[in-house]
Amino acid sequence: MNENANAGKRVTLDDVAREAGVSRSTASRALNRDPVVNQETAQRVAASAERLQYLPNVSARALSGGLSDLVCMVVPSFSQTRLAVDYYARLISGVEETANAFGVHVIIKNKTESDSISDLIETRRALGFIVRIGHNQREELKLIRHLKRQKTPFILIGHAREKWMEELSVMIDSVGGARRVAHHLADRGFSRLLFISGPPRNMESRDRHYGFRLGLHEKGYTDSAIAYAQGDYTPQSGFQAAQEHLQNERIDAVFACNDHMALGVLTFCASRGIRVPEDVAVVGFDDEDYAAYTWPSLTTVRQPIYELGEQAVRQLATYWHGRAIRRSGIILSPTLIVRQSTAGGGTHSGSVSQTDPSSPDSVQGY
């Protein structure tokens, strides 16, 4: 059968049955693990469903069996994440559109709604939970423990802390993305680099710092080549970090670990007549909508945010299918987008090796 035959339309149970060479009722029994179906037939049906990317309609099952057809997505309070509107718009789109393909409805709760979230868990009115990891470790750990006590399936989005690593998470490879930034700047010969971090407790910020240092070490740099500034993901903190370091130190490249702080750096440079990239190169992380329209346009790391939401739902769907949820993280690769803000070369003497010792797709020590 042509695997592209079903492109553009929803794959049905009839398609799976036809592909596996069985009746519709046999395909249904096999996918629901009915023991009357022999193992060979069940495996053939499962392989056909996987090949065709069949998505069983959970809401239909809910109507027939009294099950829930809700997934709860728990996110930080939007009043506290106003700078991340684009991020959450893409993330929620990935969750909602994929859930819709499964016939599932999504309810969004912010982490301040603890009583409402607890009620959903206790009454088992949700098929599962998708939890975006943030800065509030105490509340997040409390929520995770509650979900585990109630044996409610859940998946984390973002870098789970070490104590939670046995839980399934979907995350961006921030280490690998920052490592690519380091290689990019090193290959252009920049010699004195400023890293501007996010909030101290933010795991993605820590990963980007680690990846940046790793990438520079691979190119022969030492930590003495890297200046460090504490930021908080706001444009103001990027502006302040640039004000503190670019006026008083010989810095020829800045890596701000999100685009908002990079925007603050660009604004400071414009206000002081510092040319970008001739005097200092600037790199961000996220590829916000405006990154291509700053002046100069911003080199940054594009994150597959929509795919984060999509993968979170797909992993929860393994539970709906009756399969055990895997207990290892899923890491999605970001992409370095090179624009005008790093178009120039630096002043590095060339004593640092410019040979990449490994593929940029492999992250050593992580």
C-alpha cells in the first residue's frame, strides 16, 4: 500500500484494518488488547496503525465508556509571563491542534489555580496533565507528587530538575543550541565574549550557559575569555548588562540567552553609537517574531516550540493506547539562525583551534 495514500485526511480504523488485512472489528479488538486476538494478528494491526500514524478518537471512547476526554495543561500565570506571549501561543497551539486530532479537549490552568488543579486530579476528570516547568520548584514538586499519588499520567515540558529525571519530559536541547552559538562566534574569531543569563533558578538558562562554555572549550577557549552577567529574561536586564560590561570591558561579542535581553543589548548599543556587528556582535535565543526585523537583524537560536506541545500530547497518547509511558526525556533540536548581528569577524589572534572536534548535533558531557 502507498504510505502517502492517506496524506491530507484523517486515518480511520477502516484504513488500519485494510492495511493489516483484517476486519474492522478485529482491528478494534487488537488495538484495545482484547485477548481473543492472537498475538501475530495483534502485532500486524499494531504495526499498520503505527505505519499509518493512526490516532484513535479518544472522545468517542469517552462517550461510549464514560471516560474523560480532557487534558489539562498547567502553565505559569500569564500575568507573570507577558514577555513570553509568542512562546506560549505556539506551545498551546501545538498541544491543542494535536489533541484535537486525537478527539481530546484541552483545558488550560495556570499554576496559581492550585485548588482547581487538585480538584481535577482528585476527581479524575482529566486523561492526563501537561506541566510546563518554570521557576517555582516547590509548587511544581508538590504538583508532581500529587499526580504520582493519584497515578495520573503526566508529562513535563522543559528541563526537569535532576530529582525528577525519572519522569517523562519533552525539552529543547538548550545545551546543543548554545554550543552552536559558541562555535559560530569562535569560527568568526571573536575573542572576548559576554554571556547574559536568565533567572538564577531557570534550568534552560543554566543549560545555555553550560553549552556556551562547552562549545568555546571545544574551540580552545578558556573561561577567562567569558564575562558573565546576571539577567532575568527582560529587555531591561539586557540593557543593564550591556551598560555595565560594554562600557568598561573589551567585549566583542554578546550571547544573551533570550531574544528579549538581546533586544536590550541592541538598544543600548544604538543609544551609545556602538556599531553592531562592527564593534560588537550580538546573539539571542528563541527567534521571536521581531528578531528578523531588528536593526541589524538578530542572529538567534530557533526553538521548535509547536513541536514541544505536539510531542507532549503524542507521548500522553501512549497511555490512552494502553501502552506504558516511557521514562526517558525527549529532546528536540533547535536551529541556529544567522543574521546580520554577527556578520562581522572578531579580533581573535587565531591561536585558538578552529577545527570542530565533533558534530554540532552531538552534545558532549550532557
